[in-house]
Amino acid sequence: MKNKITQFPYTIFVKGNFGKLSDEIKHAFTIETSEDKIFEDEAEFLEKLADKIARRRLSAPAILFLETFRPVNYISNQTMVFFRPFLTFIFPQRQYDIMSKLLEKRESMSKLVTLLEKKQY
């Protein structure tokens, strides 16, 4: 009589019985979630920000900056959360919160880059 421990690798890997195992790890490496969607007020904020940058003719440096610092997007968000009590005296609280939420989302910076490319003068 075989031990169940010795049968485990054989039944899964040799026979190709991946049913339950593949169901468990199907979404292990997914990146996008439903929380990554950009809401209407955030899209409006990005539009205004892109307009301000484009009017000052700083689209190219802004795109370079955004593309360079895209990997540290989430760390920037956490820094903003840490300094929130101090910086909301300087910046409007609503805009600060919107920008902080946008930095959490992966697609927000690519959306801003797209808007800047379209509005580039």
C-alpha cells in the first residue's frame, strides 16, 4: 500500500491532474483589480493637470519625469499619506486626496502621459 505523501507528486505532476491546483493559483499573478479603475472626478483632475502642464509647455519634461518615476508610483503614494497632516495646510485637501489615490493606481500615470501627448503644443 502506497503512502499518500509519495502519491501526491505523481498524481499531480506525472498524470497531469492539475484541476484543483490550477484553480487555486489561476489568479496568483494578476496585477489589475477593480480598484484600479479611474473614476470620473479623478479623470477630471488628470484632465485639468494635463491642461496646466501643456499650457506652460512642459509636456515633454513632464512625460520624461512620469515615465522615469513610474516604478516608484506606489511609494510616492505612501509618502503622501505620511505627510498628509502637514501638506494639507498648503494644498487643498480634496485635490491632495485625489492625487494620493491616483498614485495608488498603476494606470493613472499612463493616462496622464496619454493626455499630455494629446495636448502637447
